[in-house]
Amino acid sequence: MTTSAPVISLFLEDEAATDRLGEDLALALKAGDCLALSGDLGAGKSSLSRALIRAIADDAELEVPSPTFTLVQSYELRIPVAHFDLYRLGDAAELTELGFDEALQSGICLVEWPEMAESELPDDRIVLTLTHEGTGRRATIAAPEKQAARINRVLAIRAFLSAAGYPRAKRRFLTGDASLRAYEAIYPDDGVRRILMDWPPLPEGPPVLDGKPYPKVAHIAENAYPFVAIADVLRERGFATPLIDEVDYEQGILLIEDLGSDGVLDESGRPIAERYLESVACLAALHAQAIPQDIRVTDAHVHHIPDFDRTAMKMEVRLVLDWHLPWKRDGAPVTDAERNEYLAIWDALIDQLDAAEKNLLLRDFHSPNIIWREGETGVRRVGLIDFQDAMIGPTAYDLASIAQDARVTIEPDLFARLMEHYLSLRRAQGGFDEAGFLKSWAIMSAQRNCKLAGLWVRLMRRDGKPGYMKHMPRTLSYLSVALQHETLAPLRAWCVRTGIVTSES
């Protein structure tokens, strides 16, 4: 085995510490990882394996028998796990017959007594050695650079939790998202579940416009300051955002309040009308609030909420040119004439937004980011959890996000109810330019859906996430709805000519 990463060394004072290391590794390992566990009899290999498997299963009572006699035990979990014990292996070549290669392709392989088949194990395996030390154990971990980085990250989070006063907290994978953030459920000794946001800092990407990388052009949050700023300012105004328990801005680790686990969809993944109606009511209340553009987060940092400006809007709609149309045309790029006409159309549409109502827009106000809080009342029934990319811009954008939920089909009758409910609430507030709002809604809907039509392809082709393509038909149908507004006639004609939508849609 070859590795350029330093060896990780940990002292495990007792059995509980061994179990915690297993739980932490469960958050670090990915499909394709091989964890080779070395150590004498009684060193703790089986204990660590058991804790790791139970953590991935999120089942503290899961039966995890030792595979000493069966040689391998398989578990179909969130990530499949194959647990090998090679102590009784007759010949290293027999590892193939046990299905090792197939198990590694789709999941994680835990291998006790790896010395019995060392020549058959992958070079990029993670080697964890347990030895007795005093009344406890010493764990040393050698791993290739990428795997070591993941392990060091989960250990850094464990250190963060210890510094926050929760050294023994149980950790479980909660979810990831289309970005590089991940979330854990944290169970401290006080019995109150919390959420940990794992948001590691990333090196600056390549320039895409005027020497700036994509996040800076499109105003994508690159650290935790925007999340904390928006959470605090909205909560001060009565909205349900998480309290921030602890935050490490430098490492990008946040421990926050758990607002709950109920969403706005039923068990079949269909929208629950009442919850969507309450969500648009929450938006109507938010859009009536005056939100400051500069928010002090710490003594040394003020977060300036960026404007949803022309540059950001056009950067997003370019995804149609750069990803959607080449995919639709089997790799053939758009012509210069098509590109120039499309961008000129958008310049004209953005000009029309000068008179639009502008305030805080959350940017991704849709089902994955809304928590339903049954025991609360008013706007506090709607938990807000994803707003770090918030901007100041046309408020209609967020109504387009929820009324045309990118991940859920909003049928025409519910769409009509959502739009009318929002509009009626805004009318009651007074001073509401409904016609102007509906025009900006159509432009923002088209802008968002053009972005998504390209984003789904980029996630598939660049990021290896083809599952998002299932949303493409819905996105294009939503785009067709927006294109019905008279102000979007030039864009509609362009989309029909290029085959993005049909003339009948």
C-alpha cells in the first residue's frame, strides 16, 4: 500500500471511545472504500466494525455477528457493507470467491485480519491498526490522501463537538444536497437532537467571467457567515429559522437547532396543499418586511446581502447554452448567432425588472428546504433551513420557486390556488402592484427554469449525478407556463426555434 498522507494516531480510552471512532468512520467512508482492520485478538476490531455497521444502519440494536466462520457477512444499508473476517482463510486467492471485488464496487468492505490476503487487497485501502495501550487502545490509521482527508474531517467535527460540550454525542448521517454541504443528526446526552452542518471550505475554482469563479459571479455563499446572518435577522422578525448553537467559521462547521423532520410532501412525495398554502403565506409576510442589506454577524464581520444583479442572472441562464442545448444536440454546441440572440433577449427582460418589487429572496424556497411545524402557528409553522444564498432582488423569484417546485409536480389547480393565495395576501397589505409583480414573476420563473434546465445536465455530466435528470420534463413544463406571458414572447420564440419547448406547449 502507498500513501502520502500522515498517519493518524488516536488514543481510545475505553470501549465507548472505540465505538465512537466506528461511528465517526461510518460518516467518512464511501462506496469503494476498503477498511483493513489489523490487531491482535481482543484488540477491538470486531467492536469497531460493529459500531460502524450499526451507525450506517442507524440501528443500535442491529445484530452484527462475527463472520469468523462464515468469512463474510453482508448488509444492505444506506451504503452496502461487506464485513470480512479472514482469520480462517485458506488461500489469499479465495477472497475473490467470497465476492470481495463485487462488494467493493457497490459498497464498503471491512476486512479483519487483512494480513491473510494482503496481496489481494486494493492498494488504496485504509489501514487501521489497533493495539493495547495502558487501560485503553491506540488506533493508527494510514490512508491515501483523499480517504485521509475525509477521515480527518469527521475527526475535526468530533473535536468541534467536544469543544462545544458534547464529547460523547452520537452522530448519524442525515442528508447531503446538490452542493458540497452535508448534514448530520447529533444526539447529545441532554436528549435534544441537533443538526450539524458540514460545510468545508473549498479552494477557489477557475475563473468563468471577468476573472471571477462561478460562486462569486452567481453570489453563491462560500462560508457560514451568510447563513448565520440571515438566520438571525429572520428569527428576530418572527420567522422560524434555526438557532445557532455553535459555529466554527474557519472550518465551516455549524451546530444548529433541529426544527423538525416533517416536510410539505405526503408519503408518496406529493404536495400537501395546506402546507404549500401556508408556505406562500409565509412568503407574503416576508415580502412585507424591510430586511437590511448589511447584517453584523460578529464584531469583525458584516454580511452584505448581494444583489441579484444582471451578471448573476445571465450567468445562470447561460447554463441552457453551455449544458442543455449541447446535451439535446448530442454534443453539438450552440451557434454564435443563437447565443447572441438569447443573451440579448435576457438583457431586455432584465431591463424590465428595474421597476420590480425587490426585497430579500431566499433563492431555493421549495420542498427540500421547508420544515412543517405542526405545533406552531402563523409563519412559525413554516421552518426555513436553506437561505445562505439569499439575495436582494425581485421577490417574485421565491414565489416561482414554491409554486413551481423543481422537485415536485404542482398540478395546475394547486398552482392557481397558490398564486391566488399569495396575491390576495399581498393585496390586503396595500400598495401592491399586481400587474407589475406578475410580469416579474414570469421573468423570474423563466430565469429559474432556464437555469435548472442546464443545471440538471451539468449535475449529470460534470458531477456524475444523473438522478437529477428526472426533473427535466417538469422543469420544461414550468418554463412553458412562464413563456405564456406576453413580455416573454421573444424568449418563447427562441426556445421554440432551438427545440427547448414546442410551439404547442
